[in-house]
Amino acid sequence: MNTDSKSLSKPIEQKDEDEIDLLALLFALLRGWKTILFFALIGLLIGVLYSRYVNPTFKSDALIQIDDKSGGLPALGENISELLGSQDSKAQTEAELVRSRMILEPVVNLLNLRISLSDPQISYVDRIKNNRTDTQINSPEAVTLRTADGQAAISQFNVSQGYLNQDFTLTRTDSGFLLSNGFDDFKGQLNQPEKFKGVDGQLQITVTDLPSNSHPVTITKKSLQATTNEINQALSVVEKGKQTGIIELSMTGPNQEQASLILKEIVLSYIGQNQSRGSEDTTKTITFMETQIPVLKKKLEDSEAVFNEFRKKYGTIDVAKEAELLLTENSQIDLQLNELKLKKADLTTYYTEEHPLVIQINEQLQVLNSRKQEIDTTIGGLPELQREFLKLSQDTEINREIYLTLLKNYQQLQIAKAGQTGFARIIDLPISTFKAIAPKKALIWMLGLIVGLMLGTMLVLLKNLLKNVVKDPERLEAKTGIPVIATIPRSPLLTRLGKSKKSQNRLLAYADSNSLSYEAIKSLRTNLMFGMPITSDSAQRAKVILITGESPGVGKSFISSNLSEVFAQLNKKVLIIDADMRLGELHKMFNMTQDNGLGDYLAHDAAITTVVHPTIMDNVDFMPRGQHPHNPASLLSGDKFTTMMTELNAHYDYIILDSPPILAASDAIIMSQYADKVLMVTRYDKSIEGQVVYAIKQMHKANVQVDGIILNDVQQGLLSKYSYHYSYAYGNNN
């Protein structure tokens, strides 16, 4: 049964320990609320500054519809449609085409987008102060930029390859302008085209206007690739919906009108290219026909002239009915042969001889040629005069039919080209809304605040992880092996008085006698009274208490002075010695000077009566630190200090030694041989656990036993996990 109980209790204890750790983590965050708040405010400030630093971003939208087929040609006739073929397009393909240099380059050239102007005198502070800065405006006429001293306007700027993407500085002069890149200086006149020759090539520039007061303007001629890349970064081209054929174009930029203008020109450039691409087949066919019409016309005129000459010479010949039928059939075959040859010539401009349509036409030509050969053989049996008549008549008729057919098709294609619109049409052109889409200030402020909170929290947790300060008495006892014999709460009243330079007496008995701090000092006195070792040496009647700490600032002087006062309440004769001859400030607790003290007695031949001074408290005498000697540790190790302690033991009930910190000097180890009790003072939420442990180990290495630890300045409240370690007592309300 006992075994089961033990096995069950272990996980419960582990669970409690985990809960305490989580609670300690929460309290650590609450104690670090100032740090967290500071970083949160810093993050918020950065967010506010950033939202003012960046220029507002505006957006313009446009819509384009992509049709599956062009509707201009089918209505003009089946034959023409067959010649041109179908024209299919997908929205995704067209979206990528919009981003191509073929579409963007005309826009870049039209709006002079390769020219970049900036104001070098605008600083980071100016951008934050003004909330936004002026940016360049591109138009077909010029590129302009407003500055504090006027406007800069450049209507032309062309450079050689070596000067591309290179910054130049433009400055107004008395006679015109100065263009410089740090190596070359070029001078020119305003409103006049200027041409310069530099080390890396030639430059052409036309400056219309510049700011006054020698205000510089930075000008750069960007490469076409860099410019189109910048446009594509600000341009979004996506299909709206799925397989809708509707392309949505959007352009972002720091200037609403500029973004709308650039996007509009991109849409118009794409539509223009689309229309040219849609009529490309028609144009090729018309060009081919234009080359054949004069040839066919000349051939018709020649055949008519020969036929007319024959008729004039021989007169009209009556042809038999059979010959007429053969002539008619032969004419039709020749007409079909010419049409097929014309269609084949058109097809071979797009396809090879192996294409199915070309093969099919070749087969039809072969059949017609065979039939024509048969008719020619039959006609060959007619009389010579009749054959000649039939031949000339046939040539004239065929040439006339071919010429008229080609001329008819040519006119139809001209009409078709005039009415052809392509397969893309504009639904919505961009408009200016003047509503900024970025920065979203509220969101940026919120993100800055959240990031600041996160950084502050991480810093507090990291600090708490890397710097284990003294907070838990049980943890401190477990690490050092030394009992915590007292926890001294902080006195809020004494803390406020300590901030005032006018405050004279800082002893609890006079400043805050009803506090828990004072009651904790009394409890410490009781612990020491009953914990003093019993000695058989009647000559030594004084009890010596050595009070030290691991580092400065832990409150040794506060504990020593107040402990001496509560011992004096028992009608005990008490002497408190400021044994820190280097930096001791115990004299300030008693509103006295440091002169005539321990250092003077040990270093000089001063009498002991001259270094012991009475205080305003009954039964309490004080020995200040005196003048700083050169070798305090050596003086404490000498016989004179032993003689002093022997003499003082005969006159006092308690002697309290306020020694230097252990990690700062070895004085405490030397004086510990005279002490009945060695106490270590450490400060709550300030002292480092590792330092306390190391200081006690140093004492142990010197065979000095630390009798107890005093946890000073313990703060009670919601943020203190270990506030139950306070010593509670009834206060005197009278």
C-alpha cells in the first residue's frame, strides 16, 4: 500500500512543479512589463514613422475581353474565310503577351519612361515630416519633377550604351545648365537640343526648365530591360474568373494619374498590336494579289489582240455543235485549273508540299489535266482553221475569267480588312480614383505594436533565462545549502525617502516603525539571540556578528544599522563597525562623517576611544571606516586588529561588523575568525544566484562557515510569486 502511495504522489508533485514554473514565467513577464511596454511603444513609433516615410500607393484597373474568333470575315464569303483560316486565342496566352517588350516598348518610348528624375536634397527626415514626396510625371512632351525651388522638365535625354543606368546631376546656371556625372561636366542652354561627347560616348539632352538656387536634380537614362522590369513589377495581368476570357490589368504607383496614364497606353498598345496581328493574313493575301493583277491583265490584253487579229484576217468561222461543246468543257476545265493553281499558290505561302490541302489540290489538278488532254486530242481532229479559232477564243475567255475572279477577290479582301477588328476589345479603360491602397497605416501600426510586444517579451524571457536572480528562498537554500534565516520586505515609505536628498534619518525605527520591514528585523534579532553559540570563555562577553554580501548594493549597511538598533532596544550595549575601509557608507545611516574610524586606528597610532563615536540612539556606538588605507586586507590580518577586537569585546554585548562584499575583497574572510555568526545578505530580484553560490563556495574554501542568508528587499504584491515569505506582524497603530 505504501509503495502505491509513493508511486502516485510523484507525478502529482511533478505536475505541481510544472504549474509553479508556468506561474513563475507569467510573473516574470508581469515583472518585466516596463520593458515590454517600452519595446511595444518603440515598435509603434517605428510603425508610425514608416507609414509616414513611404509614399502612398495608388491603383488603376482596366478590363479586356478576348474573343475566340474574329467576326469580321465569315460574312464576306466562304471562299475568303477559307483563305484566311480561323484565329483562336486564350486569355492566359494574351496575359503573358501584355507583359512582353513588344507591347511595353512603344509605351516606354511614348511616355519617356526610361528617363528617371529624383531630388537628392530630400532626406529621410523630410520624407517623414512631409508624409509624402513629389515624384516625376511622365508625358509624351516631357518628364517633370517638382522640387522646393521649382520644377525640372526634360523633354529629351538619350545616351550611349556606356552611360545607361548612370546617375547625372543637373544644375541651373546663369547661362543655362550644367550636366555632370562626377567625371565629365557638360554645359548647355535651356530649351535647346544639346549634344555632348563624353568619355563613354555621346549624350543628347533637351532641358526645358530647372529649379532655381542651384538646386540639383539627379537624372538617369535607364535601359529598356530595366524599365520594362520595373513596369512589370507594378503591373498585374490576370484572367478574371476561370475561362471567362476577361483579362484584368492593374497598375500601382505613387501617383494616381501617372499610373492610369501608363496603364491606358499599355491597353491601347496591346489592342493596336492585336488588330495588326488579326489582319496580318489578309494583308499578305492582298499583297500577293496586287502583284498578280497587272500580270493577268497584260496576259488578257495580249490574248484579245491575237484573237481579234485572227478574226480580222479570216472572218467568222462556224464551229460544229460538238466543237462548241468541247470548247465549253475545255474552258471550264482551264478555269478550274487556274483557280486551283491560284489557291495552291496561296496555300504554299503558309504550308509545305506535304500538307494535306496541297496534296488534295495536286490530285484535283492531275484529274483535270487528264480530261483536258482527252479534249485536246478530240479537238486535234478538227480542221486546222477551226482549231486555231478555238484555241484563240479559249485563251481569251480563260484569261478574262481569271482576271475578273482575282479582281473580285481583291476587292472583297479590301473590304474585309477595313472591317476587321481583331479578337480583343476594351471593356473598361483605367480611371483615377485618388484612393490610396497603401500604406495601410492602422495595420502597420498594429504590426509594429505586436512586433514590439513580441521583442519585449522575448527579451524579458531571455533575460530571465540567462540571469537567474534571487527570488525563491527554497531554491536559494537548495543551491547553497545555507538556510535563509530572514526575509526583509521592502519599506515603501523608506524607499520614497531614499529618493529625497533632504531626508536625514533612514533607520526604520524613526522612518517606518510600523512596517513589516521593521518587524522582520526584530525577527532576525530573535533568531540570532537564540542561535548564538554557547562559549565557556567568560572573558569574551560580546557576540560578534559579521554581515557581508556577494556584491555591492545588496543592503548590508541597511541590515547592519537597523539590526544594531533593535539589539539596543534590549538594553544591550552595541557597537557597529564599518569594516569596508574602501567604499563604506555606513556613516550616512547615522548622519555622521567617515573621519576618525577603523582605517585611522589600524594605519596610525590613534587611540581606540577616538575612533568610537556615540550615536543618537541609546546603547549604540559607531566606528566609521576612516581614511582609505593602501592595504586594508593586510591591516585586518595584523595584530592591531586582534588587539582592538579583544578590547572591544570587554565593553559591548554585541559587535556588528559591516564588511566589504566577498567577491570584491577578502576582508570578510579575514574578519570571520572573530565572528560568532557570519551572515550573507542578498537582494531580492537583483542578486544573481550564481554569484551568491560562488561567494559561499569561496567562504567554504577558506574554512569559513556561513550561518545564514538574509534575503533583503523582498517585494510583496501580485507580481511577486513568493510574497508568502514575508514576516507578518502586528503594527503599532498608537
